Amino acid sequence: MVTLAALHEYGEELQKRLRLGTFPLAIKMLEKEADIPEGAVRPKKDLGYHLFACQGFAMSRREGTTVVMLKEDMWCSESVLGFGLAEPPQYFLDGYSRFPETNKTLEAGSIWAHEFPRLEAGRYIGMASVPLVTASFEPDVVVIYCDIIQLQCLLMARSWEEGHELKGTIPTKGACVHAVVPTMQTGECQLTVPCPGDTGYAMAQSDEIIFTVPREKVEDLVLAMRALEDKYGYNVYRRFTMTPHEPYIKESYHKIGRMIGMEQ
């Protein structure tokens, strides 16, 4: 198992290699009060108001704050349900959470509600978020807000060893839940578009997308990024270099091109 000290180092390396604008986030679901990190900010208790989960993420990734959100700290019911802090009422399952605002019919809203990822109700009391580089706990997942070129590097690294491309849905609603829960359930990376709450209330930018990696695969991801740079010269800095016409491509590309009748 990767040590917490190693995760700190990998977090710092991810920041530098990708030139990230905000900290990669360590996210942990909390099972009991004793799991709450010392010195963490509790929105309702310490600030006097509730927050969306994405706003807690924003405080952590932009300010470096350790934020803990229990049910009483949260302002969005979908976050509470997705993180398993309450059982979904039938009203939610019937589709009313999304109908008529973001689904045309109640049936469509119900389909969305039944497909919405949820952790087991009652297992956790809340969640903690903090920059990976300063986390005092081993996270369940690491959440990275990135732009398209940074995402390109992450996806290249993810497929480095086995070749399989990332599969699955790209959700646009309930980003905080989708950025955490599916990866916890499957152990696979996840790609999520910031939702209207994230962009409207938590300062997610128009050029940001969310990439999630399980704790167990952070080391493999960083090692793959190193290998890609060492063997292929591939890194995020390529975006800052003007490329000539007919730039360098590896010999296997030329060989395949000749096989299919391309001028090489």
C-alpha cells in the first residue's frame, strides 16, 4: 500500500507536472466522529452557514482548507443522498428532483434518479476534503480539476500500462457525487463535467473538467507520466511550443502509414 508520505509527494508531482491551477483533492468518506481530521472547518458549526459540497471542494482546492461536511453542513439534498447520509424518499425516486427543470418528463426524472450513484445509506456520517499534499488521512479518491491538455496527459498515463481507454458515462448533474461515488464503487477512474452548481456557486471554470483516480492507482498514474515523458517526450509543456509542419512521429506510425498507402 502506498504510504501517506508518498501520496503527499505524488500530489506535489501532479501539481508540477500538470501545472494545475488548483490543488488535487484528497477525499475521504467518514464513518464516525473520531474520523474527523483535527482542525477541519465545519461549515454550519464554524462558519454559521451551510454549503454545497462543491463549495467545500472549492475551499480545499483553492485555499488549502481542510473541510468536513456532515449532513447538517450540506445545502444540497442530492449530495446528502449520493454520499449515503440519508435514505432517498420516494419523491426523489419518482423523479421530482429533476422534473420539470432539467428533465422534460417525470419519467425521465425518475430514470435519472434511479441511475444516480449512491453509497450505502447509513454507512458514513460525512466526508472530508483537503489538498492531497497536506492530507492527514489516506483518501478514498483523489479528485483533480484540470483543463483539456492536462486531462489528455492524465488519460494517456491511465492507459499507459494496459492500453484500455476510459469507458463510461460523463455526467453533467451532481458533479460532487459523480466525482467521488462511482470511483469508490468500481475502483476505476472517472470523468465528470462540473455541474451548474459547481460552475454557478463554487467557481468551477469553463475550461475545467474533473478527473478522479482511486487512491490505489495514484502511484501507477504518476509513474506512467514519468515513463511517457522519458520514452516519448510527452508532457503538458508541449502546449507552449510551436510545432513545425510534418512534426516528428514515431517510426511505428510511419510503418503503419506505409502499410496503408500513405506518403511517408
